[in-house]
Amino acid sequence: MSNVNKPVTYAFVDSQNLNLGTQRMGWKLDWRKFRQYLNDKYNVSKAYLFIGYMIENEQLYEYMHELGYLVVLKPTVDVQSNDKDTNDNDENIDKKDSDEKEKSSVKGNVDAELVLYAMKEMPNYDKAIIVSGDGDFFSLAEYLEENNKLDSIMAPNWQYSSLLKIFEPKIVRLDKLRRNLAYHDRRRKNQTKQK
């Protein structure tokens, strides 16, 4: 089939939103199948994958690149969250609450990068696909729609932001495609059969 009359389509993938959104529903996305799906169904020539950078994940980034994603890495920071007000009396704070409030986590928010790339690449594509259910992309989706550039918004599941509801006709829920896009660990299956 010829791609001559098909629009040039780019996908902008919020990897964390997609990954966590599918896992919350009890399944794991097969990234190879997903890239193939974007190509086959939407003629996606470039799929930008936005992900927080951690040195121990170098192999993952290389693997995603091999699958055909253009990997955009965002530096991550260790976040020490402490919700405890400095004026609080220590006697009033339960030890368990204190432990829960002081947690260290890694933060690599990719929202700004995704919007930046979607805007700076805009002259190069006819249609864009936003892969995220995050309401932070409402303004981007609105702008793309106003410029007749929004193809679709792919949300990992039904729990996408209510801000995106106005784009309902363009929302593709990936949980409905689970059968075709789920990762199956064949090695684990084979090990189970051998036992």
C-alpha cells in the first residue's frame, strides 16, 4: 500500500503515563507491538518517546531506540518530599505519618519536553497523536485541534483526565486494545510448562 496520499503523522508518547496507566489495569504494554500499531494503523513516521533519564536504564533507552522510537531523555531529580510544616509540634505528629510524609522518589516530568517537541516539529507533520491521558496536555491538544493537526489522543485506560473529555471523538483507549498490544513473557510461560 502506498503512503503517497497519507498524512505525515508524528506520535508524542508520555512513557510514564502510558506505562503506569496500563500496569494499573493489570497488564504490561509490548512496546514493539505498540510501535508497529502506530505505524500500521496511523502511518506514524516518527514516534517521540519522552522518558526520565536514569543511568541504570541505559539498555532500556537503547532498546526503545532499536524498536523505532526517538527517545527524548529528561534529567531526573531525587525528590525528598516533606509535608511537615516547620511550625508543627513534633508531639502532635504520629511517627507513621511522619515516615509517610518524608519519602524519597525520582522525578522526571516530561510534560514540558513533549509540548516543546510537538510545537517545534509542527511544520514537519500533518497530524499528531498525543499518547497520554494527562490533563496537562489539554492546551496542546486544543491548539493542535484548532490548527487541524490533532489526529487522536491515546489514553492508557478509562481513567484519563476529565479535561480531555471534549476530545472524546478523538480518544483511543489502549485498554480496549489490550489483546493486541499486551506483552506476554514467553520465557516465563515455557518455564511454567516445563515444571
